[in-house]
Amino acid sequence: SQQGEEDPQALSIQEGENATMNCSYKTSINNLQWYRQNSGRGLVHLILIRSNEREKHSGRLRVTLDTSKKSSSLLITASRAADTASYFCAIQGAQKLVFGQGTRLTINP
Amino acid sequence: GAGVSQSPSNKVTEKGKDVELRCDPISGHTALYWYRQSLGQGLEFLIYFQGNSAPDKSGLPSDRFSAERTGGSVSTLTIQRTQQEDSAVYLCASYFLGQGPYGYTFGSGTRLTVV
């Protein structure tokens, strides 16, 4: 299946700590994207990493991609209460964009 | 418009009735997706439109589901003879192929409840 699989399914940390979420997939990809979802409604695009890239940064976000292991990780540094949300990786193959099941991140004050 | 607009935001319908969900993508966006998300679950791909190409309908769960995109813009997802298991949030996303390393823009979704 092209679907990404996130790990862990749920993560709870203290404010200020770093949060790491992982995504594994099984097929070749054009790019891999990470999204955030608050309150079970619309998703917000966070970052896109192409298959020929290994690492990208955006503010407190750092994404890595290892195509040999077919895996990606999302690191959120210095977490804040507002980072509490569900995070999804999405695999872009030749055509459609397919999402994983997500990681539910809770930041405790 | 500035974003992807979906209507209605909430819909409660009786089992067996038909419903239509609407998506207005960002003007000029050539790609449009429909996804379904059940409570606490990931996004389930339903259908994908890209320009004038034939849509990818491989994710539609049954022949009760259909979608069309008129004039390469507005899309309507129709569910006939709704069942309780159709209850979910239906999300639409659009994208301009070739716009660069940007992601998809999602609407806020339609929460469908079948009673």
C-alpha cells in the first residue's frame, strides 16, 4: 500500500520538550508532506520534502527523509501548548496523495 | 477565493436520503481531491480530479458515491441512499500542479451525520 504509517499513534510531552514523529511507507515517492489538524477539521500543510532531499527546516520544524529506509521523521523543537494537534504524513506518488493514520500530539503545560 | 470552501459545514440526514456536498477550490487550481475521515481516524482517499483527465475514482467505497467537477472548478460529491456508516467528515483539497514545493490547501470539511 502507498499509505504512510505514523509512529507513535499518540505522544504526550511537557511544554518545551521536543516531539518526534515518524512515518514509514512502502512504495516509491515523488515527495512526502506533513500536515497538522486541529479539532478534526481542515488540515494545514506544514512542510513538503522531495524524494531527492534529505532534510528540510521550517521554523521549529525539522523533517528528514531516508528513501533507502522509506521513512521520514518530523521533529518539533521547543514545543508549545498550541502545538497540540494531530499530525499526518502524506505520500505523493505518481498521482494521488495518500495519508497515514496520524499521530495525536498532546503538549502538557 | 482565498481558500477552499466547503458547504454545508454540517449536514444531518436520515438514513436512505441522498446528500450533496460541495467544494469550491482555489481559483485556478487544477487538482481537486475528496477525502473522508471518520472520528479519530486518518484520511481515506475517495476521488481525485486533475485538469481534463479522467478522475481517479479508485477510493469511492461503493456505487452509492459519485462526484463530478464542472468546468474544472466546483466539485460536488453525492451520496445516494445514505447509511449510518457514511457518517464522517468529508474533506476537499485543491492544488495547482506545477506551482512549486507547496502542499495542498484543505477546506474545513463537511461533517455528515446519518441518523
